[in-house]
Amino acid sequence: MTATVVDAGEARAATGPDAVGGAALTPQSLIRLDYFPPDPDLAPYITTFYLFRCDEAVIRDIQPASPGHLHVYLAGEGTLHFPGGRDERAHPVSLMGPMTAAAPFTVTGTFHTVGAVLAPLGWAALTGLHASENADRLLDAVTIFGPEAAAMGERVRALYAADPDGSGAAMAAEIAAFIRARLGPLPDKHVALVRATVDWMGTSLDPKVEDLYARLDYSPRQVQRLVACYFGSNPTHLARKYRATRVAALLAQPGIDDHAVAALTDHFYDQPHMIREIREFIGRTPARLGKGDAPILEAVVNVRNFVQIKPHIAPLPEDLAPVEKDADDA
């Protein structure tokens, strides 16, 4: 069985064609995306730091469903186009809530931004906000953290102005220091719930909610509420989101064969259902995965995100994870 070919225009239609005006997305060759790992003490809270740069007059891409972000605009003015026709403009220092579905974005002017991807514990410890109540939103970090957020943004922009090509790690360190100073304590039982939810996600591409309930000393209603508070979605939606994301990552691997595609399709009702789910959460159809034309997409659906990067939000089940080679074997 092979994935049905659907062009990029149809993929955009699933998340709002008017948001990008029917125009083609910005080619990958025009975008630079660099990553910087967090220090060990921040690893439970931050998945990665990143620096995104594109010098086109208008930049169009799709933000897949993802955890929350804290990012500083270095240049450009951006707008996220959410499903249902709602648009939200980015702030000089923005706090993006967890994304429950893919959303196109448009940036005018040179687009340079640096930021941190927040793990569920990071979102909660840093912001103190209910993730579900702030999902699919772009918040002004100054209203959340006060004038110190604006000052941090200015320091980051000064570093970039002084050394645009070599300041990535220094900017990440500045954001890291801001986050580190504001991490609040979390209840031990809630930390255990988050870790149990991550472990549950790693048992299958399509884990059963009843299995999560069995792992926790909470009522099903409490589990629903607490998972939404930390992850931005209830367990059923969370499982759908990361089923689509992980299957997309596996489909994007070079050389995947028809047998493997068929096995992944078995985790859905049928192939059209798989295509719809991937399109809803990733913003592309399977035919567009791994084409090298969307760096944000490639970053989100890279298999290494579910195998190597800690902390895992939705690790690949062991029987599906690629074998990791030691450095001596690479």
C-alpha cells in the first residue's frame, strides 16, 4: 500500500487556504534553522533552542501541532492563522501556547527569531498557566512575566546585532538564564503524572486511554484535567496528535517501503483517515513528507525527536524506533 499523492495546495487547504493567500510556501533553500541543546539542568523543561532565519520579503510556512514556545523576534512581523479564521500577531517576545492543530503563518520583512521549545513541565514551571486554556494562542510575554521579558528581548537582540552569524549559542544562553530564574516548583504527584503520561505515549503509536488511567492514582476525570493542564490536550486528543506526528516522522524516513507504509496505516481506520489526521496535525499530506521543502516540518517530524532528544513527549515504541549507532560505528 502506498500513500496517496496530494499536492501542497490541498495540504494548506486543511488549515486555511486564505491564511496564505493560495501562495506557495517559502522554499527550504531560503531558510536557515539551527538548534542548540539545553544545559542538563534545563533538560526536563526545554526540548531545544532554535534560531530561524529567512531574508525574504514575505515568508509563508506551516507551524505543525507542537509544544509551547518562548521566542524573541529579531526581525520581521508575523501572524499565525489558526483554524476557523482567527489570526494572532506575534509580539516582540512571544509565548506560544501548545498547538493542537497545524496552523499556517505569514511573516513580512526579514524573519529572524530565536526561541525555546518548552516541554510540558517547562510550560507549567515557567508560566504557571493552564496549557489547555492557553493552547493555540500567541501571548505577549511582557504581560505574563513583566518588564523583565522586554529587557531580556533587548539583550538578545543586542547580541544578534553585534554578531548575527555567531551569537546563536549566546542568545540561547540568555533565554535559558531568563527561564531558569523563573522556574517554579511543581507538585511531586503532578511531575509523576507527566512522566507516566510520557511513558504511556511510548507504549504504542495509538495508546489506549484506559491504560493511562490504570497507571495513575487519580480518577479518570482528574487524569483528563491534569493532562490537559500540562500538555494542552486531553489524553485522547494528545494520543491522536502524537500518533499523527510520529507516523509522519516514520513516513518521512528515506527509503520507507510499501510494507512499512501499510503497517503504519493499520494504526488508523484506513488510509484516507491517516491522511486526514496527518494533514490536521502536521499541515501536509504524506506525499509531501520528506520532500525537503519545509524546514519547520522537517524539524518537527524528524525521527530523532522521538528517539534521541530528552525529555521525550511521545517516544517511539521500542519495536519501531530505529537502531541508534554508537559514534564509533557511525
